[in-house]
Amino acid sequence: MNSKKLTNFILGAMVLGILVGYLVHLYGAGTPFPDQYVIYISILTDVFLRLIKMIIAPLVFATLVVGIAKMGDASTIGRVGLKTFSWFISMSLVSLLLGLVMVNILKPGIGVELTLPAIEASTGLNKASLNFPDFVRHIFPVSIFDAMAKNEILQIVVFAVFFGVGAAGMGARADEFIRNLDMLSHIILRITTAVMKLAPIAVFSAVSAVIAENGVSILVTYGKFMLSFYAAIFALWIVIILISSLVLKNRTWTLVKMLREPALLAFTTASSEAAYPMTLERVERFGCKNKIASFVLPVGYSFNLDGSMMYCTFAALFIAQVYGIEMALSQQLLMLLVLMITSKGIAGVPRASLVVIAATLSQFNLPEAGVLLILGVDHFLDMARSATNVLGNGLATAVISKWEGELEG
């Protein structure tokens, strides 16, 4: 299935999913049917995401080890790593700052007539999982098999870096093994091609389940907030593309077009992981060498989540606006710096963005229960965040490749 046909199928599945979900919600109201529908139709999405997650661990390990082994020496790895993290930190600051600016301009929380949750209401989020000591421990795997079983990308990356450096130090004796790993990565990508044919079915399932459970009325209730956030995301896309074009020049738009399908897949499934194999394939087709792409892309999935970064400042200040709490500019900038640090510790944390927001609210004497206001539409916001994360990591990979002189074409 070519990319254009896949895009059309995914878009068609999304529209059909909205229609079917609406009909189920409308005509099944007051009966157990909508709940039963959500339970059974969601199986299709779960199966698809499990198939994708089945692929990610061996793909990240194989491609990263091969890439590092081809780099040759530790100094090259260190140089690429320094450039990668410099870009990631810069783009995180841009995303957080733009979220802060946009929420102050659009003011989506002003005049919102919603029933506020009780101040003492529980969010159900585990904030205890968000702290620096645990994050540092989390980076290093106890067992690579445990990390692969849990799809802990950051831990797999750490082990693969050590493994790749060790393999590079073996010289010619490791060549045969590296060739076999390279073949493994190509086999996994062949499996990915087959799995991707199920994407439209998974998209239909995901969208129809959300609409069947919540109805379209929730989109109207939170319309101002959602439209404001999507406007902010659109602004972030423009900024990311413009900054990337300073390095990639006229080729930037070519890459953006090539990332359209993985971004759309991430958007419709609300999962950045679902788009990882396709994103890797697209950046390599664009001209990024495997040894750079296989390093930058998986690391970016832990440290370069541009859409999630923007959401942190945007949602936190939205909650403050809803409660009528004025925050001075100095407080907002301090919040930005706090989020810059805490957001880097979200690897492996369920509902990571919401956990970071809840933890940050309490530090600034804002009602933590305000997170409950956005839980109902978080899936629709996660769709935009996931697509933005894919775009940001794809462009970051090309930029680092260009800086290293490893971009073909």
C-alpha cells in the first residue's frame, strides 16, 4: 500500500469512526450498548498498538547498535550526543515558552462556565513516580530483557549505546554480528510494512470508541480550550519548521511532506510510538544515515516531546485562568523553568503530561484537582501532541544529520 493510499484510508477511517461512534452514543443512550461497544471495538486498537510495540524494542536495539558500531569511536558518539541534546533542550524551551505565550494571548480559561471539581478531589495520578532520583535510576536497566519486555525505550537506548561501543571496539571480529543485526532491522521493517496495513482499522476503532463513550457534546463544552490548544500547536509547527529550515533550507518542506503519514498515524491513534517505525523509514528515505537516525530518533522519544512540552505550560495556565487565579509574569517564567526540569523525568510514567502538570500545580499553590477539568478531552489533545512529537523528532533527526555531514540528497 503506497503512502498516498494509506493516508486516504486513514482519513476515511477517522471520518467513519466519528460517524459510527456518534450513532452508537446517540441511539444507545441509556442502555449498556455504548459501554459494551467501547470494550469490544477497542480490542482492534489494542491489537494494533501491541503489534507496533512488539516491533519497537528489537528495532531500536538493532538499528542503534548498528549505527553506533558504524560511527566507529566514542568521540564521534559524544559529539553527536552533544549536538542532539543541545537541539532537544533548545526546542523544549521554545515549546514551553510558546505554550505560555499562546495561553496568555488566547485566554481559553477566561469565562469558561464549567463545574469546578472540589479542591480536595483526587486526580488518580501517581505524582510519586515523578522525581529526579527515581528518574536517574530509571535510565539504567536492571536487565535488558526486562527493559525490552516493558518497551522502556530510554533503557534500551542506554544498553544499546554500551553494546554498540563495545562492538565497535571489537573491530573486524564483530563485523559478521553487526551485519546480522542490520539484517534483523530490515526484517523488522518488513514486518512493520505488513502491520501498517491494519492502521485504518485501528484508527476507526480508536476514534469511534472515544466518540461513543463521550459523545460530541464534550467537544462543544471544551470547544474554546481545544481550539485554542490546536491553534497553539499549529503555531508550534510553524516555529519548528522555520527553525529547522535554517539548517535544512529548501528541503525542509520535502521532509514535512514525507512525515505526513507517520504524523497522521500518531494523530489518529494518539500514540507517538505507533508512528516510530514509519518515522524511521521516512527520515532514512529522506537521506539521513542510519547511524544518525537510529540514535537521534529513539532518544528523542524520551527527551524531545515538543507537543507534550507545550501542553504542560498551556494546560497549567488554563487551569489557573479557570479558577480566576492571576499569575505574575515572574511566576509564569519560574513555572516554565520548573517544567523544563521536571518534564525530562517523565520517561516511563503513565499519562506523563498530566502527571507533570499535576505535580507543577501543587508547587505553585494552584488546585491540583483542576487536572480533572481536562481529563475528559485529554485524548483529543493527545492526538495533537503525538503528531507534533513525530514532526519534531523527524526534523531533529534531519538537522543533526545535516550538522554531521551525513545527510544525502
